[in-house]
Amino acid sequence: VGVWTGSVHAFVQTEASTWTATVPSSVQGIDGSCVVIPCSYNYPEPGKQITGYTGIWYTKADDVIYHKDNNQIKQEYKGRTELVGDITQKNCSLKIDPLRQSDRGPFYFRIELGGYDQYSYRNNEVSITVISAPQPTVSVKEEVVEGQTVSASCSVSHSCPSSPPEFTWTHSGEKRFQSQQLTDGQWKATSVLTFKATKDDHNKPLSCTVRYKGGLEREQASNVLKVKCKSIGAGTGLVILLIVLGVVRKR
């Protein structure tokens, strides 16, 4: 593409768009939950108006797993696949929900641009590793002093950003949810529990249960809290002693 630079008769070459797609070679998904395959695509500038966008996902054997015409989708994928990206903005991300053990792929994307051209990105295949629901990880300071604020976190990775895991704690307190996008379609969900330690919490187990989309549950092995009694400082003891002495003298 030539860009005019002024009175000097020279042109600067700019890189033209080509038929390219960006997808991970593999993503992990939890059996019975959902998985989102992140996908973006590009095409040469058409130089004219595109009249329509049709995105299709295929298996390597050319079975259709997603099409806007439901009749073209292979029976075992009907009602389970959805384009979650805006295809007009070159986002071809696909959701499979619920994920089955048989949904391993590999899969590839095809775009059909009305009034222009069409292309199958066969060289950009993605496979799915179907895993069982992972155990959550609990992090907490196990030795605390009575009255001290305890902050415990429970984290787990998942592949279903539209329906993140739900957390349940064995202790009451203020709960805060955090979500972090990782790479290759993975997300990290964290529940942070905050509470004041009391003597009743001593030797009590603290655990969290995670419920994934699809009803799968995993519980983290209990962390046992050790709560120390709040000691009376030297200054406080001196004040108490002086008060007692004052009372005795008044008598």
C-alpha cells in the first residue's frame, strides 16, 4: 500500500493484512463445565463493503461444530456451541457448554465474507485437554492472635468466564471475589474471606468448597487455626497496678 509523503516522490510501504488467525494450540477445559477457545482472525482489506459475516467451526474431519444455521451442526454439538466473540470485529472466540470428554478436537475456524471472499484457517488448529475439576488452594496464616484480622484466600483455575466457580467457606465473614485472566483460555478465580479471630476459632478447621458450573464440587483439605490469647502489655499491667494501689490507699 503506497502512502504519499509530500512533494518528495517517494512511497512508504505499509504491511498489508493477510489471512491469519490467532488461537492457542491447546486449551484446558473442565469436564461438565464450559470452555471458551480464544480466537481472533484477519483478512486482506477488501477495498469494498462486506455484506455479511458467517463464522464456522469445524473438526479436523470437517464436521461442523458451530454454524449460525443450526441444521448444519453435527448432532452431538447442537445446542452446545456458541460464538461469544463479535465476528464483525475479527473475534472468533467459541464457547462449548457443557464440555464432554469427546470434545478433544482438533478444531479450526472458517470465515465467509459476503460480497468478498472466504477462507479456512486449517493451519491454526486448537485441541482441548479435558480435565477433572481441580482442587482449590487455600492460603491463610494459621497462627494468629485473638482479635487479629484473618485474611484467607481460596483459589482455583477454570475455563468458563461466563459462569465462574462459586465458593463456600466453613467460617463466616466478609467475602470478596476476584477474577484474573490467564493465558490460553484459562482464568483464575479467588475468594478472599476476612474475619476477626476469637478464642472459639482455636483448633477449628478452615476450609473452602468450590462448585463449578455443571454442579461439580471440590473441597480443600482443612487448615487448622491456632489462636493465641491476647497478652497484657507491660504498660497496661503497670496502669492496672497503680489503680489497685490507689484503691488500697483510699481505704
